[in-house]
Amino acid sequence: MTPTRKRRLIAVLLILAGVGVASTIAFYSLQENLLYFQSPSELAQQPIPPGRQFRLGGLVKPGSVERQGQSLTTHFVVTDGPEEVTVEYVGTLPDLFREGQGVIARGALDDSGRFAATEVLAKHDENYMPPEVADALEESGHLMTEGKGGG
Amino acid sequence: MSGQAVNASLSRAFFALVRRDILLAFRRRTELLFPVIFLMVVVSLFPLGIGPGPQLLARIAPGVIWIAALLATVISLDALFRSDFEDGTLEQFVISGHPLTLIALAKILSHWLVAGLPIVLLSPLLALWMNLPGESLGVMILTLAIGTPILSLIGSIGVGLTISLKRGGQLLSLLVFPLYVPILIIATAAVMAASDSLPYTQFLGLLTAGLITSVTLAPFAAAAALKISLS
Amino acid sequence: MLSASQIVFERYFEPVFEPVNFDLKSGELLLVTGANGCGKTTLIRVLAGILHPTSGQLDLKAAGMAYVGHYLGIKDDLSVVENLRFMRDFLGTSGTSCEQLISQVGLTRVAEQQARTLSAGQRKRCALARLLVSEAQLWLLDEPYSNLDQEGVELVDILLNRHLDAGGACVLATHGAHRPQWAGTTDYHLVSGAAA
Amino acid sequence: MNVETAKTNKPRKNAFVMFIHKMGSPPWFYNFTGKFIPWFWAIFIVLTVWGLYLGLVKAPADYLQGESFRILYIHVPAAWMSLLIYISMAIMAFIALVWRIRIVEILAMTSAPIGAAFTIVTLAAGSLWGRPTWGTYWVWDARLTSELVLLFIYLGIIGLYNAIDEPRKAARAACLLALVGAVNLPIIHYSVKWWNTLHQGSSISLMGGSSIDTSMLWPLLIMAVATKFYYGANLLTRARVKLLEQDIRKAWVREVLKEKNG
């Protein structure tokens, strides 16, 4: 083998090794379940002490949203099925905040076990369909959004 | 020459180059300090611009420090190859027969030692200014330690491409900032997860994967870019 | 040692010079002459492997190349000795000591000075010393006589003769009146490609 | 030691390389593509008219978004094209760098402005759509954000190409940048997507995956095919002009011009 060829071979092997190792690390890192938030169930299993900041994620329980008169304080329940947590938030909720939709709240538990949020983020759903299909889905209980028309 | 002799001469060339670049950097101390001072000034502008509320500052601290680090790195990048390009040293490197990839890697390493490492060392002070919670400080330093070499590595490709242009610096920022997006996202996510008491090791893992990938690929691209710029 | 067949280099879609052919052997000097702008520098840079020829074949069988071009490759912030020592470490050569080489090119008095303080001629001499550091078989010299005084011009010729005597080879591009005296010299008159 | 003797041993030529070398001959490329271009334009126009008619007139309104969803027929094909053109540009950039073929360099570089234009259309249509849907012209939605980064990369490639004087050097530099971008784009895409999920819980939904009704799907597919013909037609037209420009002093161009005028 000429020195140039040999050098090239070494370079290719190094690249393959590097990319291989990197992909393995990336793969295992992604396996670790990139945790953006604690779900109510996780919270029930591993309680976080009051006052410690974390992110709470789940769905807004339908029918749980209460606005307190004129003030900007809102109470709602975040659920993931088995467990739920009551959230208190002072401020304007995002436009996409709807019952039955996903939210992530940032804040800490207070002493009464209620979650005091400093920030609430929401997400719209990504489905496009004609009204009649939506109606059909709603009838069968698959669609839990309120009303129709642009959000 | 036998294989071992070639390897020995290559590693000697590599370290000779690193040593020379660090010596040159210390001969021009003001240029050495400039990115660091720039970094401090940029970070200090944020409390002045958006108010000194400790909560807000703590919230934006990871982003601010990381963006300032990106800016400081880009400012220092031009020094990576420019003087060697302009005084003809780069031509001498090409003709030496040593692989240009290795030369690029040596220059990137010395660039990080001179421009990236000071950012890592300075970060505790910046974190203090930005009221970053103590528990996430360690993660902040770690992300900078793993992330700033990636900035030098990716940046070297951009410098290699723009080096033959008189006003290459302006174009350089357009070329490299989009490529820096993933590092910014992952690094700040790690720090924010740490301050929200969430696990963050997976983010550090991703950053490490990024570092390994860029160490293996970027020097080749930088060498190819330099060859094009020399033509 | 170095042979070129039908070397063409294009810039702005025009060949810079007419196709170049030669076969340079050990102990030979190829003297490239031609008018300003006929592509002497470009040709030397192609031969050096800095530029990639648009077409044609280049066959190099020399143990090492050394090049002195318009940009000398000397760091302003390093002294003459430091510049040479770095090159020696970088190239991994181990012959004559740097101090001796410096005295050969007549720079002993300024050896410890930073290169920025040197005159153009002294810098050229420093580059010549680097040529010796490289211990390369093939020299590529682009206008080596420019900026040099009479003594410096003679120095180039002395070094060149010694190099060729020892079995080296050299491609030298010059537009000036001075030409080195060497028995194995081939004249190569380069013709601009655009003129054709 | 052996420095830069790339051309000494002739590579074994397979059919692909042969085709590329044939394509590499400017007059051949010029004449060959000249036959296709009018057809490409014609197919593009017919498909666009048909697709827009189906999409804007015939398709039903969306259950949630009403009429505004129709922007989809511009937005989505443009978004697909912005990515597809990048992929095609990167492949051509690779070929151009390895085999140093001028036509492929030109094709890669003329792809960049077209791709950038599609990216701008995507972003503009996306934010017009965002106004009725999200109540704002711009949100840092994952797809909008990665589209924006894609635009920056396109602009970088175009900027670099125009900044360097010598055309072939410029093309090689910009091709290299396109390749570096190609390695980075998936990483950018995933990191942005994933950065966005950090903020918004798209991973949790009471429904299954996204779905689209067939009556709405057809016009979308037609538009998607139409944009591909547009790309082909526009790319080849631009590449031919560029080729004439570069070879203006060559004999074959003089002949072409004589034919045109005479």
C-alpha cells in the first residue's frame, strides 16, 4: 500500500469509528426518555418537595377550568389518567389553552399540594378534516375539543 | 519512511503547530483578551437591557450566557486561519506533505485553548451576574466545556470557506450561526433541566456525541475548505 | 523527479497558459521565463500542489518539496530563529543547526529579532534559510531574486548550485535579467493562454 | 512521496460516470435539455391550474380551520420542495466536488435560489396560515423554525457563491457548504423539533396521529407534482443561461447564437 492510500484508509476508519461511537452515545441518550416534564403519576410515585421548581405536563381535565371572577387567576386540573394535580395560575392563558388538550406548566408545589404555575404552555392539534368527519368523530367520543372554527 | 516514523513525525508536527499558535497568541495578548472582554460586556448588557429582576435573569441565564459564548467564538474565529493564509504559511503547510486535515485539527485545538477555554473558566462569574441557581452552575460549566470545542470545530469550516474574502467575517456569521442551532438548544436544555430538578445527563450525552462527530468530520471539511480558498 | 504533461489551468474559463510539458530530472534546473501575467506564479503553484490543474498529468517523485513564493510564510511575531525552529519541528528534519543556516544566509545579526522588524531583503533571506531547513529534493522558487541586493542574488545562486550539485532539482520562475549559471539548465518560455 | 496525482490513473468508468461525463459536455447539455424545457413548463402550468382548481374550489372546508386551511395547497408543496431541492442540491454538490464537473456545479448552484424561494413561500404562507389558526403570524413552531434555519443556510450558500470572484472556486466553496449543511440539517431539524416539544406538549394528544381526508389529499398531491416540474424547468432554464454566460467566448456558443439570430 502506498503511504497516501494507507493514510486514506486510516482516515476512513477513524471517521467510521468516530461516527459509530457518537451515534451509540446519542442513541443511549435518547433512550433515556428525554424528560421534559413530570407527569402527575410520576409525581405521585416520586414526590417533589414543595418550593422546588419543576415542569408538570399532562392534559387539561375537561370541565375542570375555573376562572375566578375578574381576576386573572385560573384553576385547572392536569391529568394523565390515573393521577391528577390541581394547578393555580395567575396571568393570561395562551390562546391554544383548551380543555382536553396538552399543557406544560412550570412552577412549584405549594404546601397544600397545589401546583403554583409561573408559566403555562399549550399546543394545538394537528388534524385536518372536513366538518362532517369531525362531527362523526365527536359523536363516537374521539374528539374532545370545544366547538368549531379557528382557535 | 516506515509507518511508525511517519506517525512520529506527524505527531511532532501537530504539537509543534499547537505550541507555535499558543506562543503567537501570547505575543498578541490584546487580541487574546478581546473575545473574553467581549463576552463579559455582552452578558452584562442583558441585566441593563431587561432589568435586574433576579427571577427573570435566572430564567434566561443559560440562553444569555450561551448566546454570548457563540458571539464571542465567532468573533475570535477569524484569527483561526487568517494570518497563516495571508502571510503564506498555509501554502507552506500544504507543500509540506503533511495531511491538511491534521493541520486544521491542530489549529482548531489551539483556537479552543486560546478562545474557548477562557469562556469556560469565566462562566462562574457570568453565572453569578445572571443569578443562575447554584445547582445548575456545574451543568452550565460542563455544557460549555463540551460545547465550545464544537463551536471551534464547526466554525473552522466557515473560516476555511471565507478566508480568501476581504470581508469574510461578515459572511462567516451567516454561515456558522445556523449550524450552531442544535448546540445552543441542547446545551441550554441541559442547564434548564438542571435548574428544574429534572435529569440532564441525556443532554450531556447528546452534546458529547456532537463533539465526537464534529471532531471526526469537521477537520476534513475545514481542510477541503482551505484547499478551495487557496486556489 | 517531476514531470508534467499537458498541464492546463483555467481561471474565468480561460486557460492561464498554453499546455505545459516537461520532464525534470535530478541535478536539473528548469528556468521558467515569460512576460508579466503569463502565469508563472500560477504554474509554480500548480506544481506545488496548491492549485489543482484543470487537466493534464503531474508526476512527482521527489523526496520533499520546498517553495518560496510571493508570500514568504514567515510569522511576523516570531524571531528568525523561532521561525526556522518551528519549521524544523514541523517538517521533522534534523540536519544542519538553525544557527548555522542563519549564518549561511547572513542573518546572524538579526537572528533574535522579530521578523516584523526585518527589511524585505532580510525576510527573503529568512525564507531561503527555510528552504535549507526543509532538506527537500525539489525546490520551487518564484522570483527568488526580487528584493535582494547584489550580495543576496549571489547567495541565491550559491545555494542553488550547491543544491543542484547534491542531486536536487529546481523550478525557478523569473522575469528579471539575472539568470543563474548552471550546466543542466532548461529554458521554458511560458506563453499566456489567453493570447492564443 | 506522491502529491496530487489524482489524474494519473484513469478511473474505471461505469455507466453512471459515463453519463455524467457526457452531461459534462456543455453543447450536449445545452441541446439535450433544450428539448425538455418547454414540456416541463407546459406540464407545470396544466397541473397547477388543475390542482389549484381542485384545492381552492372543489375541496371542502376544514372542520376546525374553515377556509383558511386552503393555504395548505401552497404551503405544503412549497415546504416539501424546499427540502427536496436541498437534497438534490447536496447530491449534485457531492458529485461536483468529487468529479469536478462544471455543469453539475452550475446545477447545484442554480438550485440554491430556487430552493430559497420555495422556503420563503413556505414561511410566508405558513405565517398567513398561522394568523387564523394560532392567532399570530409567527410562532416558534418546530417546523417554522427549522424552515427558517433552512432559509439561513440557503442564504449562506448563495452569499458565499456570490462573494467569491472566480466562478469555479465560488461554486466549489458553496458546494462544500451545501454538503456541510446537508450533514447538519437533519440534526437541526430534530433538535428544533425536540426543543419545541420541550415547550409544547405535542407528545400528548387524545387522538391518534395526524390525518387528512382524501378529498383534501388529491389536490395536494397534484400540486406536489406540479412544483417538481417547476423546479426542473426553472433549474434547466437558469443553468442554460449560466452556461452561455460562462462560455460566451467559446465556439459552440457562437454557433448557438448564430442559429438563434439567423
